[in-house]
Amino acid sequence: MMENPCTGFTFKSPEISGIAHFCGFGYDHLSDTYKVYGIFKKEGPSGMESSTRIYTFGPTSSWRRIDDIPLFLFRVITDMPSAFDNTTGVFFSSKKACTINWSIKHVVLYFDLGKESYGRFPLPVRESGYCTHLCVLRDCLSVCYEDARTRRWIMWQMKEYGDPQSWTTLAMIPFHPQLPLMGHPLRPLYISQSDVLLALSSNFQMVLYNLNDGSFDFPVIDSPSDNHHSLFVFPTWSSKQFIPSAAALHETQTQAYYLLKPVCTFSWLLLAIMRRLSLLLASLCVLYHVAFSFNDGQVANGNFEQGPKASDMKGTVVTKRDAIPEWEISGLVEYIKAGQKQGDMLLVVPEGAHAVRLGNGASIKQRIMVIKGNYYSITFVVARTCAQNERLNVSVAPDWVVLPMQTLYSSDGWDAYAWSFQADYSLAELVIHNPRSKEEDQACGPLIDSVAIKALYPPRPTKINILKNGGFEEGPYIFPNTSWGVLIPPNIVDLSDHSPIPAWIVESLKAVKYIDSQHFSVPQGNRAVELVAGKESAIAQVVRTVVGRTYLLTFDVGDAGDSCEGPMVVEVYAAKENTRVSYESKGKGGFKLGFLKFKAISTRTRIVFLSSFYTMKSDSSLCGPVIDDVRLISVHNS
């Protein structure tokens, strides 16, 4: 039976027995009919027999035998489900045709519902990976597959259906510890107008991934119960709304992931699909509100755009402890507007129109709900005013850091820093404090603009990389509207036993810069590290090794595409070996592959990267070579 619970439309179809290996359901707008496609197997006089059939819903319709899939075109000798990446066809509708699509090997096989004929076109070229999943996103046929080399899921869109040249990369999703290990598919379902991807993992866990800032969320909704325990159904659609309207539901496409009993009846299958669809849509309405109630990003009033009342200020000085919404202040705190002057100096606010200045001994504080035992990073934007030896104390008890700000890394005076902590309590008290003596000039305190928080997940080594977080994909929050990256302070001032870039240590006197692909040229994935202070800017990781075993370290060296020009050299150290990789930067992006082979002399081996030279841009800001895609594998001694 076909049933639309929104319009009340129902239509009963004849039953057909057999084991269904493949199926598909779609609407042919050329003939204004719904069609069901299936390949059935049943026991016959000469053994197991296979037939391909189609049913067109209408007053005089019945199951019809049609041509089988031309498997010989794909050098496949069996129509068993293991030969296909997806056994449930993905319906796609366009002005030209309405088709049901499957992925098989390196191509898309489709069945044209109007012509009732088969066709094919290639999938996008990929170097490695498997677990291909077809879907429809933003009215385009899309595919998501795992890239085993970079440990990411890569999504492609076909802008013009049937034209292989129109495959375009839509997103690169890094592996996440809360998701099943690589080798399992990720099923994209929908992308909202705000660029948030809704997906389903192989263990049926909801996943929300923000395409803009790379943050994950894992909402939980109760699955509606019914009597069909062997069926799990999830809807997909290509409308422009997050939740389809009742009118749009008439042409909503559905995908079913199910376990079929020996006798499969499409009437039962379609009815279960539509019933579960209507129930799940109600749950998704709840999900839409819950999922976005918390995300990695700015803390409450993190950009200070909500200011104190005029009655709570004396000039620029805030006079009441809780006058700034969501914050609690102590000592002399000023509320600064963009363009405000301090003597001959014009105070510039990098984002929005307001910031706060901390006088000597002053602090701002906010309480944040977190998960006890989890790791988090704090990203904040800070600028010094007139003090040369300015410092800033950031803490979430019992962890803390004192950041020296003698070095200006950007040309406009503002820098973003990141610091991490492990939550000892479910309520974290974030304090940003100016530790300078109150006897010094109060007008020389640091300016604070934006404050954000991001959950960090401890990375793990894999079968293809002994190093953890070798692509730097796991790291602190980067503000989407800023273009200067995030500075990671050295461990000589960060006394915590964890880093904002999990598994890595900033082993130097100066910071390193954490950059993203939205604002910089990144060799692989979405994140990388720029060594911005010569030999005073180094990053390291300690890995487990076997004494006497030979290892091969590979990595990318390049430039960030930030107009940092000139010769660059990266020095790499491991055990008793080292190498120097030269790179001539034109400041427009690019990279080269470097490697180092070494024999382990200890059960712990320290891998160190540093820049040989100081490099500066034309605006006098610091820059340097980019490190990315660091991999370590064990090789034969020969």
C-alpha cells in the first residue's frame, strides 16, 4: 500500500513474494505516476531465480517484468548486494528526468523511471577509501565517501545531473572520536540554510556538522516505536526548508534501511516507510530546536555587544559588578567603543563595535556549563594598548596560564589566542585577569573582544598513522569573521598537561599559529599549523615506538597563501636523525612533501618541527612555513 499521511492519499498494490535484493521508489513527473522498482529472488524449478519488476501505481496497474541490470557493463558477475555500495536506490528528480540511483564500484548506475531504461556515469575520482553513500543535497545528487589516507569523509555534489565534469567538492568532514571508527559509512541527510549538515552514522547516531566552523554536535532523540521492529527508516529530501511542508511531502523522497523477511511485500514496506516518515518528522521539529541550543562557538555575550546601562557607567568605566550581561567584573573595567581615542591612539575593535579593557588587577568572569572530565579550549581575541610587558592570566580552576604579550604577531595589534583545560566540575568558572600591579598606569590594560569555547576530543593513532592528530583537524575554535588564525602559547607558560591542539606540544619560546582553510592555504583538510617565529616557534609530539624498528615520517611543508614570501626551511628531528626541507614561497599557497626515515632508540620518540628562519610580511607581521598531514608508519629495516 502507498499512503501519504499528510494528504490522506492511499493506494493498495498487489503483493509479490520473494527476497528483495534491491529496491527503489520514486515519482515520475512526466507521467505523473509513482513507481516501485525491485529485484526479487525466489526458489524455482531450477533453483534460485531472479527477476526485475516495476509497479506503476494507477487504476489498472500491476507488477511488470522489465530488463535486468546490465551488470556486465561493470564487470560484475553477480547481483548480490555486496557488489553494490547501496542496495536502496536514491531517487533524484530534475526537469530532464526522474531516476533511481545506485553506486557500484566507481560509477553511478541509474534507472530512468520515464524511459524505464538504465544508464551510468562515473563517480568523482578518489585516491583511496570506500563506504560510498549516495544522497541528494540541495537539489543535487551527492556522494559521501571515506578517504582512508586523510581520515576524512569527503562530500561531492553533481551540479548538473549526468555530467561527470560537474562533480564539485562540497565538504571535508574530519574523523571524530564519537563516531564509529573509519571503515563505516556516514550518511548525509540534509544541509540547512545556515550550512549545518544533518547526517546519520553507521550506528544510527544523529550527527550535526557545521560546514562553516567545523564543529560537531550529537543530538539525541527518541526513536518512535511501532510494530515493525525489522525496519529502520529515515527520510531525505531536497527542499530548501529544514522540515518539508505538508505540500512538499507529496513528492518527498524516502530511503529505507531495513531487514527483509523471506516473504517481502511492498505494500507493507511502503506503508511502514510513510508512517515512520510522518512520526520522524515530528521528532525532527524538536531536534531543530534542541540541536542548535548549544554549539561550539562564542560564549554568552562573548563579543560584548550587549553592553551595560548608561546608569552603570562613569565615562567608559563600568561601575556595577554585573552590569555587562552574562559577565561578572572585578576592579577597573572599561567598556570600549570602536573608534574611541586614547591620547593620540585610535582604539580599533576587530569584530562588532565593542570590547572591554582590563585595568591593572581587573578581571572578567563567566560561568559555563560543561561536562565533567571533558577537555575544552578557550579562544579569545586580545590587544595590548601601551604597556610593552603586558600579560594576561586565563584560568578555569585548577588550570591556568599567564600569557606574555610582548610579541605582536599581527599587523593591526590584535591576536587570537587559545588555551585548553580539563573540566573538573560541571560548572566551569572562566576568569580573564590582568595581573599587572595597580600602581602602574591603569590606561595601559589589555583589550578583550571575543571569547569562545570548543570541546576537544582526544585523538587516537590509527592503522595508517602512529601519530595522533597528524592533520591538526582537532583543535581550538577559529572565529569565522577573522583572518589572523589562532596563536597556541608555548608549554613554558602553559603549565597544563594538555594542549589546544590535542597530542601536540608547542615546544618553544614563542607561539605557533593554528590556521584554517577558509582564510589560508592549507595543504590537506581544513586545518594546519604555521611556524611564525623561526627557531623560537616549534611543535612536537611524543609517540610510542619499538627500539630498533625503522620508521618513516612524512609531512607537507608549504606556505599559508598570506603573502609570506621568500625562502623557508623546516627542520625535523626524530631519534638521532634530522632533515631540512627547503621551500621557496611566493606567498600564494602551495606545498611539497618531506620525509625522514629513522630507527627508534627508545620506547618514546619525540618528533619535532621548527622553522630555521624568521620571516616577515610586508606589513611587518610574523609569518612562516606551514606544516600539515604529518604521518608516521613502521617500515621494514631494508
